[in-house]
Amino acid sequence: MVEARIARFLCAPLALALASCVSFELRRELAERAVEEEGLAELEVGATDLEQVLARFGAPLRVLELDGEAALAYGWLRAKQWGFGVSVPLGDASGSFDYASIDRRMRGVLFLFDERWVLQGWREGALTDLLLDAGRVRPSLPPSAAP
């Protein structure tokens, strides 16, 4: 009796796999170039300007406005993802299920500038947290012009 239940339990996934499409995925992803510590060490708060930051690090991912001042956000990630999917024919229709596990922790640096575009400092950390704390992302309407 127990053996029959085990056999049915093991046969169900096998039957499902034979009557359906099963896929597996393993992927590694690298995006953007990390801001190196050596590059940060070359910066001088109060002296380095926007042109020097752009020359050293290239185009930012985001430009933000912070109470009349501005910030440039740079980010990078290394991600590993795995997942699987199953699609099962059900008469005239089909059912599907997908699952993916992704470990993404985009790191970043937020460079802060005054109204003259002179560097006032920078913050490092998770890019999502830096952007949440930062302010409005350009292009955006000033609060007085918002509907």
C-alpha cells in the first residue's frame, strides 16, 4: 500500500514532465562598470567639478535634483539567476508556471553637487536606497507646476 502511494507520487511529476514543456535557466549577469576606490580617492570635495567627475566615471545612470542642487547616480551589479518553468497542455488551453530566484544587489555611488556644479561629497551603498533618499529624478516637474 505504501509502495503504491510512493509509486503514484513519483509517477505524477514524471507524467507531468512528459506531457509538458519543462525549462531550466541559469544565468550570470554583469552590468555597468564599478566605481573604483582609486577614482574616488582622486576627488576633492569643494574643488572637483562636474566635468572632472564625468571625465573620470562617464555618463551616470541617473541625474537627480536635491533642493536646487543636483546629484549624479552611478550603479553596477553582479547577478546570478536561476529558474524553471513548466507549461502543461490542458485541452484547448494550457497552464504555465515560472519561478526565478535572483540575487541582485545593485551597488552605487551618489555624487552631490552644489548650484555651481562643484562636488560637495558622495555617498556609497545600495543604489535603490541612495535614490530613495535623494529626491526627484530628472526630468520632473517642479512642485509648483505639478498638476
